[in-house]
Amino acid sequence: MRVLVVGGGAREHALAWRLRRDGHAVWAAPGNAGMAADARLVPVEAADAPGLLAVCGRESIDLAVIGPEAPLVAGVADRLRAGGTPVLAPGAAAARIEGSKAWAMGFCRRHGIPAPATSVCATAAEALAHASSCALPVAVKADGLMAGKGVVVAADRPAAVAAAEAFAARGPVVFEEYLAGREVSAFALCDGRRAAFCGLARDHKRLLDGDRGPMTGGMGAFSPVPDVDPGAEAAIRAILDAAVAGMAAEGAPFVGFLFAGLMLTDRGPRVLEFNCRLGDPEAQALLPLWAGDVAEPCLAAARGALDPADAPRPMPGAAVGVVLACPGYPEAPAPGQSVPGLDADGRLAVPPDGALIFHAATVRRDGWRTAGGRVLTCVGRGPGLAEARRRAYAAAEAVRFAGARMRADMAAY
Ligand code: GLY
């Protein structure tokens, strides 16, 4: 199969690596320097629908997979589909499940999907009034896309008011009942009518060990998640099924990877958000674990004909991904450091057993250098989380550059 991966982060590198490993020819638009060993890079941005259409035609692409949310919310998948390419990704109508948190929480209510109690404030005045009187703590969210940085859990009144003020400048503000518990990310491959469960992962969005410090795009992830018992997993699968059925019933069938961000509460899992794509860094942990040829079920889903029995599902074993970010990330990233331990193709020069490396922001200049906030995801695979973790950190030590920001407690159970 000839597959186009759209996007240029470590999630897209993991997709390209996996598709190539499964024997497919892979193009990446725009990709990144570290993906060149796994994909042919084409200098077309993920938002450039006419440019992507031209690539699909020129390279006779059989399947396009779009990684990041912004082009999905902007309707890039619709444009490619209209041009005749099978696309594993939702169109704009279905991507709204991520593009508007207010809409997504209303959707949960309409379809009986368990979610926190929510208030949506359309204006800054309403948001400030609500922040000044609501129960605390409260989760304050920007309605639209914020690259993972649109949520503040406010423990006190000044924090709630400050978050409301900041987010109201960008549009509606969503206030959600605070839920205590552990978070989990759940994924299903969807063909518009069916949701085929394909695994759980947990990411860590805060910069510092112990889930402290500022929110980031994600500092690492692991799979499987040992504290999800069979009862909770069954409830999570039912949520994914209900979401796909609900989207179809509302005339916006969801095709692609549906990602439910959930809180495990003592009353069962509750949806904190839906995303319309694979998670980053969850994808870097999940993709190496999936059995079989990943492209075939993706193409079947893109064509609306997925057999759930063929969906990607995790093999026994575990994977842990650890992100290395550049100094100053996330507030003021200051890239440019030399990255040791990589060969000319950007792979680990001396790979620890079961270790992989996925690039997000590197350039080749006198060897390899950092070129952005989150730079690399180092992934360890093993029979269980402990060994996978040991291998991930061995890989991370091999490529650790000056001033790298990295959590030391990924999957530390
Ligand atoms: N890891 C969370 C996200 O991809 O949004």
C-alpha cells in the first residue's frame, strides 16, 4: 500500500515507522528530518489541502492518515476525500468532537455518555460571573483547540477568575465539575458506524515528576494501564461505542481514531474530553504494541467497512515512551543543542534491546540538533512495564542533550 502520513511530530513518526515496518511505502507531509529514514518527505504543510491533494494524485496514494487535530477541525480530510483518496480521519463535522469542548459536553449529555456536570459561558462577563461564584475546585477550559494547554484546574477563586479571563479572550469558556481520580486515554478505530477498541494508555501532561509544574503537550506515555480493571474497561468500551453511534445518529459519522480522555472515578469512568485522532505521546507507546498489519484495518475503516475482528489490538507486553524536551520548554523553548547517540539516519546508534526513537523536532546540522520544544520520544518495549521502562530510560540516557527536560517517573509503579 502507498500511504501518506500528514503531520510532522513524534506521533506521525511512530505512524510512519509502523507502516513502513508493516511493508508499506510511506510519504510524510511535511514530516520532520528524523522521519526521513521511514518516509519520503514532501514539503507540504498539514493545513495545505490543495498541496496534499496534489501529492495524493502524483504518488497514487492508497490511504492518507492525518495525525494532528488542527487540519481535521479545518476540514482537510473532507477535501482529500472529495478528491477521491481514502482518508483515515474525520471530516470537519465529526472533528467538532474535539474542536469544541462545549459541543462535546452537550453531545455527551444528548447520548447519555457519563461526563462531569458542565456550564458553558458564551461571553467574558458570564465567564467571570461564573468563576466568581462556582463551587471549587473547578476545571476551566477554553472551548477551542489549545494544543493541550487549554485546561486549568483551579483550586481557589483567584485561579478560577484568572483562567476564565484568559480563556474568555479566545471564545466561550467551559466550566466542569472537578473529578478526582486517575486519567486514562482510550482509543478506537472507527469507520463511521463501528468503534473497534484498540487499547488504553496513560500520558503525563505536567512537566515535572509527581504531576507537578506547568501543562505541556505531554511528557511521556505508557501502555497498558495496570489500574484499569475489566469492569472499567468494559465501561470504557461502551463509551466509545456510544460515541460512534451518537455521531452517526447526529449525521456526522466519525471515521478515524477516536480518543476518549477519561477520569477513572469511584462511580466509573467519566469523559473529560474527546479527541479526533491518536494521542501524542500515547501513539508512540501504542503503535509498537499493535499486532498485525495496521494499514489494512485503517484502509477498511477509511472505506466504511471495518471488521472489528481485524482492528489493531495490543499484543501482550508493554511500552513506555519518555519525551525529551529542550531547555526552557514549555514556557520559552530554547533549542539548538547537539543530540548525541544517533546514527546518520537519526536512529539510536547503539539501541538498547527493544528501544525505539521517534523524532518530533530535530534538524541535521553537524550531526543532529534540537529544533523545537518536544524533541524526541524514547520508547522501550518489554514483557512488562518495568522492563519497558528500564529500556526507555536507557535510550533516553543515550540521546540526552544538554539541558534536556525529561520526567523520571514515567510508568513508575
Ligand atoms: N496526549 C494528549 C493529546 O494528545 O491530546
